[in-house]
Amino acid sequence: MRWDIFCRVVDNLGDIGVCWRLARQLAAEEGAEVRLWVDDLVTFRQLAPNLDPGLDAQRLGDIVVRRWTEPFPEVGIPDVVVETFGCDLPPGYIMAMEATPKAPVWINLEYLSAESWVNGYHGRPSPQPPLTKYFYFPGFTEGTGGVLMEQGLRQRREAFQNDAGGQAQFLARLGVRPKAPGELLVSIFCYPQAPLPALFDAWQTGAQPVRAIAFEDTPAAKALVAAGLASGAARGRVSGQVVPFLAQDDYDRMLWTCDWNFVRGEDSFVRAQWAARPFIWQAYPQQEDTHRIKMQSFLARYLGASAMGASAGLVDLWTAWNGLIPRARIAPAWAASMATRDGLGEIARQWPVRLEALGGLASNLARFCSERV
Ligand code: TRH
């Protein structure tokens, strides 16, 4: 099947992060011919270092990458059109879809959410006469599209996590010295609003040494530099290191290597879940704290009602990290989470098993479309 995927980079990296991963999986695992339209190739290159932002058309592996320009060029209409995150297709392209003898399957890929209303909307048709658009929701339950999961992901992750030498080599390649006995390695990828100084203070006097790993030109890296912790220097029991912004696959390896991960948005959020390690999620901050509902909906599914009590520390940590309770709660919440870390480790190992049972978003979407082509 021939696919067009449309991506408008609103802000940050998640939109293109999700689209790039989806495109690669459809091509590699579903035999799809994928053309990826992106309006901002400079941002895209952060995730795909081999991309040339100067070219309007290029091939990256199996994917044809096209610059989404206005006016939009006249092109053939494929079998499936994926409009991501409500990015609005070019009017001329919609007219061409209407005029084409065999109408394409038109998908609107929505943002990921754990909220229960998602199930009711997933797969619903929206008439756009003479065409039909379908809403496709990623999610964490039956009755949603699941989340992005490439074939063999769990096996690759397990093999890497059971290979201490491979992990040490990976870290050495980034100039990160191996973990000291009893030291925790924690990766941080967050938004500027995150209460980083409060976290560093909590770690400074915490029960065990923590080394924070942050990524160049991200808020956490700037905070480490500001705290004088960027080049391995220690302050009490906390130290830090800044590594380059990594290609997506190396970012996965960092999540697999670290003991805990702080992640944000959508794509790193999902990758942290596949890493089967405890993590703290900073949802994309929204007006009136509406991200509170997104955070709480996910935590309720992830921890399960029964574990919410036992994981009160983790719940507090997430809530403070999302700016929904005072940052002063971070230190006690971190200490409480450390006290229950074995249980949290078990939850982190079980969760990907449940996610895997939903099937991967790319294969679920391909099946959904092949039934409607
Ligand atoms: O960049 P984000 O904050 O994206 C967000 C979300 O998608 C959010 O839903 C959307 O509303 C908002 O943008 C507009 O976070 P996210 O989704 O984790 O995307 C970051 C991408 O960067 C992800 O694909 C992982 C990748 N990444 C690397 O490839 N290398 C790195 O070193 C790091 C730190 C991240």
C-alpha cells in the first residue's frame, strides 16, 4: 500500500518523533511505500542526523521525505493518507483526493491519551463528503490503536539490559563513565517548567548517589550547567553529565541503561514505558492544568487502583514534577519512591507486557486501513 503521512512541527519534537517512527515501522514491517511530508526539516534532522534540510525531496532509508511547502505540489494520491495531530491537509491535496477514482483511506492520527473517553472515539468515521476521515487514537487499552512498538523491541531491549559490557561501551562512546557501586543513573528530558533545582537538592541529600544525564540544548542540560553539575562535578550525593542530543535509537539505549528516566510529551513517554524501568512523566503543560487529568488517567492505569496507595511517593513525585503540588514535596516524594523502588521496578517490568498484548500502533493501523482500502 502507498501511504502519505503529513507532519506539521508545532513546537518541540514529538510530532516529528512520532511520525518518523511510524513511517519507519510501516515501511519495515508492513511493506508500505511511505512518503513523509514535513514542514520543518531542520527540527526533523535532530532526530535523523542523515537528513539534508536543504533538499525538497530525498530518500532516508525506505522513506521518501518531502518538504511540505505552500503552495503544495501536484502529486499522485496514494492508498492511505495520514493527517497527524489535526495538521490540516493542503486544500489542493484534498481536492485531488476527491477527484481520484479510488478514494484513499483518510486517517487523522490523534494525540496519545489514557483518558477513558478515547475508546468511544477510536476508529469513528467523520464524513467529509465525498470522502470519509477516520479518527485513530493511540492508547493503552483494548479498543484503542495501542502505541508504537516495532517488532523485536522487547527482545532487543532485554538483550541490551542483560549485556553489562554493551552498556558500558555505549556509555563510554558518549564519554559517560560506568556506574559506581550503589550509584543511580537517571536520564532527564523535560520542559523548562520542571522544578529541576528542587530535584537536584533532593538528590544532594538523598539516600544514594545519583548521576543525572541530560541532553545538549535541553532544559535539564541548562539546569545542570547552572547548578555547576554538568561536567561530572558532585554536590553532596548528586552529580551530572551532559551528553549530545542522541539519534532516536541511541536515546532508546540511554533509557534502557538508566535506572530511572524522566521523560515528557508523547514519544519519549512511550519509549520510557518500553524501557521497563521506573519513570517520571512530564505531560505537555496545558492551560488550567488540564494536563493533570492526562497524568492522573495514565497513573491510574499504570499503577492500578490497588497500587496507588503503595505508590503514594511516586504519585506525589509525578504530581510535583508536573507543577500540580508545591516543589517542596519533591524531596519527600523521591525518598518515598526510593523506599518502594523494588515494587515500582516490578510494575515497570510488567507494564510493557500488557502494552505488547495490544499489538503495535503501526500494525494495528495498517490492518485498519487494509480493511477499508
Ligand atoms: O518534544 P516533545 O515535548 O513533543 C511534544 C509532544 O509530542 C506533545 O504531545 C506535543 O503536544 C508537543 O510536542 C507539541 O516530547 P516527545 O514527544 O517525547 O518527543 C521528543 C522526541 O525526541 C522523541 O522522539 C525522542 C526524541 N529524542 C531523541 O531522539 N534524542 C534525544 O537525545 C532526546 C532527549 C529525545
